[in-house]
Amino acid sequence: MQSPVPRVPQQAPATRTEIDARLTVELASVVAGARRRALRDGDRQIDTAHLLHSLIESDPEARAALGAGPQVARVLGYLVQRSIGYGLRWQGSVENSGTVPVVRETDAEMSGWSPSAAAAMQGALERAHMRGDERAGGTDLLARLAADPECRAVEVLERAGVDMELLVGRLAAEVSE
């Protein structure tokens, strides 16, 4: 059972431009990598697995949050397999776990994002705000991905053997420090 994620009062959903302006340079690079990966894979939308893949490749703090040992290699192994077998069942479908509030698209600003990925980005911004920071970083995004038990990123993490309860707790402790 995953621990509940602290919520801040829901604000109007941010547009993609507003989100991009509130990311650290490192997280903006992660988002750009996820966009490239989605295009290369022929996917219509960035989903949470694209975000996770780019995050693990690019952000040392996110990698460290997964724990020591072969854990990161197993996660990356599942993510790499996405285009050659694992994850093919996702092609042509829209990721919407239904467990997170869907971020409404405003004038197609968030088009190209699955509802779950858009909600994770919005949640990362909220988490940064809870920490007193104006910009969201990689662990903010990882925490929000991990908090949605029905998203594709969590499916990958669980298949790779990540202890989700431990990961969520480790990331939650980061906010409360």
C-alpha cells in the first residue's frame, strides 16, 4: 500500500509554456528527452514511461532515489524494451490511469501529453511549491510518477522490482525535511 501523497489546493491547470518556465534546467532537459523519445517511438503522446526513461537517464538524484545496486539497470532494461516488445500494447492507446486529476488541455497547450503525464508534471510543480521552491526538479517528478499506482511508469518500476512503498516513503521524506 502506498502512502498518500500530500496535496496542495488545486489551482487552475498550467499550460505547457507555464510548466516549462517553472522547471529546473535539468528537468527541462528531461522533458525534451521524453518528447524526442515519444517521436522516435512513433507515439502520439509523451506518457509517464517516456518521462521516467528520460529522468533515469538524465537525473543523478532520481537514479539515486531508486536505490543502489542493479535496480537502475533493471528499470532501464524494461524501458529500452518498450519499442521492441515490452510496452507494445501501449501503442495507439492514451495513458489515463484515472487515479490522478486529469489536467485539462487549454487551447491544445498540453496536446502531445497523456493525461497521466500532464498530471504528473502539474503535481511536480505542486510538490516543488510545497518545498518552497519555484522550480520543479527531477525528484519532484519521480515522486509524482511513483504516487500514481496505475500509470505506465509505475508498471515499469514494479516489473523491475522497485519497492514502491520504500520509494514513495524516501521521496516523501525529502519534502518533509
